[in-house]
Amino acid sequence: VILKPSHGRRILSGESNAGFSPEAAYIFNKQLEEADFLIINRIDELSDEQIDELVKLLAERLPQTPVLKISAKSGLGMQQLLDTVNQSVKHNGDPFGTRILELDYDRYAQGEADLGWLNANLKITAAEPIVLDDLLLEIMERLKQAFEDKQVETAHLKIIGTGPGFYAVANLVDREAPVELSLASQAELESFELIINARVAIDPDSLKYLVRTTVDAVCHQQQLTASFGDIQSFQPGRPVPTHRIAEVP
């Protein structure tokens, strides 16, 4: 299980302003509990003190679960991760993938429903070429501010921009993180498509409204035309397992 440092620290330390409901934190903790080993990613963005704090919090919660520290961006710790994944058993001889959890499905469902999910696609046209990367960052910064104004937590926000032969991606991973252009296109285009994917601790209708009004405001300011296509905004329903493994064969 890969741990996002910012969310992980706030939930594990029991901060009152962690940004998520107790039910959403329940899902987080159950995911950790199921792991054969835990991965702290993005350590290139953390100080030694912050890394040590996370390792300590995980050791207090799950003392028998190994913790790996990696940076997927720089490659630090990736060889240790590959070596661990390639093992068929843990160091104590137990096989991987044999932990069976007791789950409160009603509580799990409420935790899922506390996040609004959104998938949207739209086409943007301009009278003259504009810088695709700059537009993605502007929309992302405006959305981040809109969520901050509503005091809601961003679990995940991604905007993908595509044009003929070009591809760009902007990300926001939580309210405390900076907006990132994880893949630059360095393209200037008159017409392109955007795909917006979001998970935010707000109801789906409000999430849809904020995304549409923010994109429209940016486009109006820059004299662009935004034509929204399919927009899906929803809350996941209650999981209803058909079968449940009760014990390891």
C-alpha cells in the first residue's frame, strides 16, 4: 500500500482538521491494515524529520508491517521496492496476500460517499494559439483556490490536455501541496481537449458546479470557448460483495 505523506500524517496523528471524515479515515486505516508492506512515497519532498515522524506513526499503528521509503520521481528506493515485490514470502516465511480483514461495509460505504467523484471532458477553442501548459496550470490553481474557499479537502485532482501530437498533465494531490505540471507539452494550440478527474470531500453537485464555473471563468477571461461534453459527478454506492473469503485456503 502506497502512503501519500500529507494525508497519511494528518490522519495517523489524529489531527482534528485532517480534511476527511472519520469514515473516510476508517477506509484509509483498513487499507493500511491489509498491507503486507507499506510504502512512503514522495520522500524527495520531505525533510528527514518528516520521514521519521511518518515511520514512527506507522510503527505505532502497525508494528509488524515493514515500511519502505521511496521517491517515484527520483528513483530513490525503487530497487528495494522491486526486490520486495519479487519476494513470494515475507521475511518471517509467511506468504504475501493472506491477510483477511473484518470490514464494516456500512461505515466503508459512508466513507466512500463522503467524497464527490467527477469525470469530465470538454473541448476548448481559441482565436489564436495559446500555451496548453499555462492554461492547465491556471485552471488547476483556480480550482485549488475554489476548494480552499469552501474548506474542503482534495484527495485527487488531475487535468489532462490533449491535442494533435501533444499531451500535458497537471496534478493536485492535496490542499497543502503545490499544483504540479507533471507532464509538459510545450505546445501552442488553437483547439484541444481537456479531461478532468477529481475526488474531493464535497457533495457531487457542488463539485460539478465548482468545476464548471471555474473552467468557464478562466475561459471567459482568456476569451476562449469551452464546450463541455460528458460530465459524471457521483458518490460511490455501498459495496455488496457477492462472495467473501473467510479464511486462507
